[in-house]
Amino acid sequence: MTSTPPGSTPLHVLRLIGSPRGADSESLRLSQQVIEGLAAQAGGRAINLLDYDLNQLAHVDAPYALALGSATASSNGQDGDALCRSDALIDALDAADVLLIATPMHNYTVPSALKAWIDHVVRVRVTFTPTPQGKVGVLRDRPVYVAISSGGLISGESARQPDFLRPYLRVALGTVGLHDLQFFTVEGTARGEDALEEARALAGRAITAFFSLG
């Protein structure tokens, strides 16, 4: 996205796209503003963006569940193997300097496509270790930005619906060692064009303030 100064390495950003609406998605649009904020904050450092459409991801299956119940679980190396997919997704996450999640809210929480990714990467003895005190994440912490769109209002005094998405992501990602989460929201997308434009402007100001772009 930008030229890289001599001697510097690109900032690797993994963007997970959770909406089935593709380019028309409000969460994807919002995530693009986050990328612009990251680019401005990085100065001349290049942004290496890897997009992953979660709607193409198969859910975990019975062999995967059975394998995780074994202390010797391993992939058979075939592309259709759920453990092989899990390995690849974990490798991509581990290689990223920044995780960016673009997701709508579905029925008060994450869409099934994002839940499928979580089921692949929250993996016992690989991304977390069970201990008598609880699960301990083994991945290095890094910034996680979550761009959320919701049809109703989920923040502030005007919120009229539950929000299980943000608390769930904090716990799920914290399980593997990711604790540095920042949320941006476009809320009330189902409340008409005027409300949507106001929500977009509010989200844009939040991003500008966070990345000190003003």
C-alpha cells in the first residue's frame, strides 16, 4: 500500500471478512478506514494486507473433534483435512503483526463464519495450554482491531439490544493470548439512510481520534 523505507519490514495485517455481503458490507467499509489509520500511523512503512473471506471456510467436522480429544492429534497433510486447515489458519494468524476483523453482528453475537474460524484457531495444546488454573494462551499478543456493523444500537444509553459479540471475542481471543483488542462500530444500519450516514461519521471520528489523524 505504501513504499517501504530501506531497512524496514512491512506491517503484516491479516483481515478476516465475516460478512456475506462482500464489498457492500458496512463492516468491510469500516475496516478499510482502520487500514488507512494503520497506514498513516506506520508512516512510510508498507502495509502487507492479507484478506481472508471467512464465508469460504468449512466448519470443523467430526474427525477434527475426535482428533482434538487425542493428545497425539496431527494432520494427514491433505488439503481437505480439518486439522490441515486449522494449521494453515493458525500459521497465518501467527505471522500477522495485526489482526483486523470485519464482522457484522448476527443475532446479538458473531456470525457463524467467524465462529468457524475461532473453532479452528482456538485449539488445545496448539494455541492454548490447559492448566489447573484455566486455559493459558501461547500466541504472542498483538493489536486486534474489530470493525463491527449492527442493525440496531449496541452502545451507550440508546442501546436497545444485547451485545454478546464484544465480550465473546475478548474471551475467545484472550484464550489464545490476544488481549489487545480495540472495537469500532457502525450501529443502527437498519434505521434508515440518515441514521446510517450519521453512524458512519461517528465511527470515522472514532477511528480518526484513535489513530491521532486529526
